[in-house]
Amino acid sequence: MRRKRREYVIQNDDRWISSIESAINAHLVSWGLEDTDNSSASFEIDGKSCTDVRIEQAYKGNFHLYASIDGRDCKFIIGKNKPEYALIQESGVSNLPESMLRDLVAKYLVK
């Protein structure tokens, strides 16, 4: 059983690295070892205020894009069938540039 888990982790290393990195970053801020929480962003798209923009990884591997747009909470699921999925998994949720978050919100949430 132990060998099977190890093989699974090796095959899915990007997913595990991203999950662990996100957890560590969140704890560093909560423990006061980091000054700012970079887990969410805020910006404006087409005159709409986009706040608390963030991506979280769900337990089944999908990514959830969250944002509050003009005060309305929005969510979009980025599944393995979406072109952005591989890029998010490769770079890690914590390392996504704000420009990519902006593009994702414009594409999937701002209507």
C-alpha cells in the first residue's frame, strides 16, 4: 500500500507541490512570519470592481476561481478540460501573476 501512495505522489507531483505551497504560504501569514497575504487580488475590469480574486484547488483536482464582482460573489470551476488548467497546475496557485487572474476573471466571470 505504501509503495502505491508513493507512486501516485510521484505521478502527480505538480498537484502536490501546489497544494503544499499554498498551505505553507497561508500559515506563514497567519503566524505573522509573512507581512502580507498574497492569496487574493483586486482590480477593475470594464468598470466593474473585482475584489477577493483567488484560485483554490478542490479535493478532486479542479481549480475554483472566486471573485467578488461589484459585491456579488462569483465562482467558476476550471476543470482538466480547460486550457488554463495545465498552466495553473504547473506554476502553482500561489505563483500565478495578477495578469493571469485578471484574464481568467474577464473570460469566465465578468459578463
